[in-house]
Amino acid sequence: MQFSKSTDYALHALIHLGHSERSSNVGIKELSGALNVSESYLSKIMSKLRQDGIVRAVPGVNGGYELARPADQITFLDVIQVIEGRQQLFECSNSNSRQHRLLAEEGGAQGDQQRPIKNECLVEKVMNGAEQHLYQYLQEHTIQSVLNEASQRSNREVNKK
């Protein structure tokens, strides 16, 4: 599994917006320059984030983008689902295979009162568990948590001098 470059740019753009010490918004030129990506490509990414309510577009000559909600309320999972989509990561393709039926029968033959759900894919069960752990981890990390860690690292470097 690999996330797209769009997810990378989206997360970095949001961190840039969250880190911006100005009270004003950040223009697409500044963002694209900071991320070293074309304005047109980044505009498409920012449009998706705007449509989902993660950023707000500020119109006008001095317009740009700003976070639509506090950085501690924007999770990595929110951003990934906007950019990558909200589809399930794994889908069992062998639920009708002979091996799958044998595993299901074997599970039921072990004397358990609870037989496996018909056509329950045991591989999918494991993969869905892993997906849930990944989603939980990404839900726990926000744009603000990255900004906080960057600030802590910066403070440690200053204290070393």
C-alpha cells in the first residue's frame, strides 16, 4: 500500500497553513513554492480539501487558503480519505474457492458452538483488523500534533546551543 503524492502534498500544505504565523491566508504561489509543486496541480488538491471543508478559499487579489477548522481537529485520516477516497483497502477475492470452504469447515469442525459466518473470509478478517488499527492511528494524529512536535524539536535545538 502506498499513498499518492497528492496526499503528501495535501498534508504538507495543511502543515504550512497551520504553521503560518500570519493572521492572513496563504496564496497558492507561496504554497506551491514552499512545496516545490506546480500551482495547477496543487490547486486541484486544495480544491478537494476545500470541498470537504478542511480549508477555506479566500477570494480576491490577496486571496489564498486558510484552515477551515482548528489544526487539532484535522486528522491525517480526514486528509487521506479526501485525497485517496474512502474505499476499503482489502477485499477478499477467494470467498468461493475450495481452500476458503475448507478453512470455513475446519473452523466449524473444531467443536465451537459458533460456526464461522458462511463465506466469511478469514484472510479478510485479519486484513480488516489491520486496516482498523491503521485508521485509528491516523485518526489520533492531527496537523496540530505535527506542528507541536516540530516546535518541540526546534526548542531542543535552541537549548543545545
